[in-house]
Amino acid sequence: MKKQLFILYFNIFLIFLGIG
């Protein structure tokens, strides 16, 4: 479950990179 949460945050981070 912790790995899933980490992947979720990682995806959000990638989206932020795409926006910026």
C-alpha cells in the first residue's frame, strides 16, 4: 500500500513538471 501511495505522489510530481 505504501508503494501505491509513493507511485501516486510520483505521478503528481511528474504532472507538476509537465505544468512547469
